[in-house]
Amino acid sequence: MGEIRLNTVLEDLILNIEETVKRAKENLAGVVNSTMTETYWLIGKYIVESEQNGNIKAAYGSKLLTTLSKELTLRLGKGYSRPNLNNMRKFYLRYPDYHLVSDKLSWSHICELIKIDDDLERSFYEKETISEKWGVRELQRQMESALFLRLAVSRDKEGILSLAQEGIEIQTPEDVIKNTYTLEFLNIPELKQYSEGDLEQRIIDNLQIFLLELGKGFTFVGRQYKITVNNIHYHVDLVFYHRILKCFVLIDLKKNSVRHEDIGQMNMYLGYFAMEENMPDDNAPIGIILSKNKDELLVEYATYGMDSNLFVSKYELYLPNRKELEKLVYNILHDDIQNG
């Protein structure tokens, strides 16, 4: 009995020490990252101030960073390549107050963020990276797919500014819906013939990235979710649960244009889930029909008087045209000036 008690005490002791060491390592990593980031910011500051002073720029001209890189590498070792010094310089210029990110993001994250010229767009990705704990690859994917611009084009000026300053805030079903979903990660050539089953399987094979594209709060429940009404079996392509809105999210995939009967079927799915699957504290389910093409007028007529939680969105198999999105967002932001 005493031996069992001793083993329990010993195990508790080991667990306490293990947890303390783990915490110490995490804190140390945070301190190291913060110190490194501050150091790089200061190096960028020295470079910019030297350039502005004029004397060193006159002496070395455009070769300043190249010369500096060679000298620092000789004296301090690796880590001072010309591209890295240029990143430090840009970091100082983009972030006059390095405390905003120094203890929250890694240097690799910062190197991605400083690529963005627009302050509003950079602010959005910064806020979302911190709140959603995106890794560098996740941040790169969201930047490449122009997430900020895709969300911004469906907002007014005030909405765009809020998006940049606060990030994505989810309070209603409309907050989790995109007009267009970018599925370039499925690697389906634009002209290739594929079935809805192929589309679904590729999404399942790339579920982690698909969840990233859906946005914050989504958890996967199942595929081909079976429901039975009057001994007739139906299958919802994909079912998720949204932990923030506390509701099921049903997705039906259509490889071509959405038809009115597709909308009627989704409405039936929503009714079934609301009455048969929901727990007492669940909110009304959301339905998304994800189609290759969308006839806006047909959708307007077919959804007339229906559940407002039913949405029809498009998907694209390629990355969006960034220049076109930038132009649209620019027009929204400056519309009040043009009309003034």
C-alpha cells in the first residue's frame, strides 16, 4: 500500500517538474523571439537613419546593403544576407512600433506581413494571424488567395475599415459566408471533367486547407451524412458544426449551375436538422450550396420567402485576380470622395 502511495507521489512530482520545465522552455522561446525581433527592428532603424543622413548613401549608393551584408557576415556570422537586411529595413518602415508584433509573431511571420504594401490589408492579416494562431504556411495561403480583398468587396467603406482594424468578427450567419470560395488547392485543372464525387473526395483529402478557406469556427462532422424521410434516404455532402454560432453547417456541392430543385432540397435538409438533429441549445442550421456557376436571378426567385440561413455561393478552381479585387476595394474606399 505504501509502495502504491510512493509511486503516486513520485508520479505527481515528475509531472510537476515536467510541466515546469515545459513552461520555462516556452517562456524562453518567447523571450528569444521577442529579443530577436527587437534586434532586427533596431538594425532596420540604423540602416534607414544612415540612408536618411545621406553621407553613407552617397559613399555606397545602391550597394549599401550588399556591402553591409558582407561585413556583418564576416564579423557576426550567418543571418545577415542582403535579403534579410532588406527585410529588417522594411520591418522598421512598416512597423514604427515593433511592440505590436514582437512578442506575438515569429520573424518568419513578420517577413510575410511586410511584403504587403497596403496598411489596411497588412493590419487584417496581422490581426487574424494572432487571433487564429496561423502558422507561416497558413498565412501564406490566405495572402495568396487574397482573403482580405475577397471579404472586403462585399462590404462598404466602414465595413472594410472595421475588417482591417478588428479582423473577422462573427455574430451572424452572414459573417461566415463568402460570395466566392477559392479551391485552388484541390489542383483540378479548369477544363478537366470531374464529378461532384471527385470534388467532394478532393476536399476530404485537403480537409485542413478547406477548413482554413471556410474560416474560423468550423469543425468537421461528416461526409455523405444520411438522413431518412418516409423511408427515402438522402445524403448531405458535407456537414460541419460552427462552434461560435453554435449551429450545424450543411454544404451541398454542385459542379455546374445551381438549380431551383437544389435549393428546395437544401431547405428540406435545414428543416430536418432543425427538428431532428439540433440539441436544445443549438441555433438554426446554416445551408450553403457551393456551385461552379450561379444565376443570381434564379437564386433570388427560388429562395423567395425561404429560410434566410440558406446561401448559394460560387467556388473557383484558381486563385482570384488580385488586380481586379484591388480596384474594386479601392473604388469602395474612395466612393465617398468621388461622390462628394
